[in-house]
Amino acid sequence: MEEAFRVTEQQYEISLISRKNELKNIYLLGAVIFLAVAVGFLVNVAYHLRRFRAINRQISQQNVELQDALGALEQSHAENSRMMHIVAHDLRSPISSMTMIADVLLESGNWSEEDRTLIEHIKISGNNSLNLVSEMLQVNRGTEGLQKEEVDLERMLNYCVDLLRFKAEEKLQKI
């Protein structure tokens, strides 16, 4: 009997050791699978990190290029604004002189109706040119002071036709 108990006890210990061994194998397999997944995850993270760094470098380079282009555009705009201001300012004096001369001519002379009409056109064109120069200066400073207003297109077209009528007749053109 003792021998049977000992054999049973040994079989029981063998089965316990076998179960412990199976449990250790399961833990080992789980650890290997977890390690494989972790390594795969780390490889994936490293790949995407390299890729994102390359994209980040490219975006940074494009940002620098865009900043340079913006700086060049701002400088060009400032130069154009300055030039526009100078040109507009320099145009004021001769246009004002033409308008004043037209006023003096209208007041002082006995002109035929056609001559009077031509001088009035010179005066009106001069005033319109002065307004245009003033608007150019205003637009150059910014759009804050600009206001939209309604325009009578028929009146404007008739005015333009009247201004250009004499030049068109010289060229035998019809407007």
C-alpha cells in the first residue's frame, strides 16, 4: 500500500509539475506574442516617425520659401505704392494747371460754340483726372475711406461719348 501511495503521490507531483510546466509554457507563449506585437508596434511607430519628420522638414522648407515670397511681395507692394504715390502727386500739378487755364479761357474769350465746348471738355476732363488721381492716392493708402455709390450708366456713357466724339470725328469713326 505504501508503495501505491508513493506512486500515486509521485504521479500527483508529476501532474502538478506538468501543469506548472504547461502554465509556464502558456505564459512564455503569451510573453513571446506580446513581445512580437510590441516590436511590431515599435517598428511601425519608428517608420511613421521618420516619415512625419521628413514631411515636417518639407513643410518647414515650404514655409520658409513662402515667407520669403511673402516678404518679396510685401516689398514689391511697398515699392509700387511709393511709386504710385509719387506719380499721382506729380500728375496733380500739370492737370490742375490745365484746368485753371481752361477756366481762364472760358471766362476771358469770345469763343465759338464749338471752341467753348472743347474748352469745357478740357476743363471737365481735367477735373475728372484730378478726381482719378485723388482716388488713386486714396486706394493706395487703403480701402477704409472708399465708399460705393450708384452710377447712372446712361449719363456716364453719354458723357464718355461726348468726350470722345471730336477725336472720333477726326478719325471718321462713329461711336
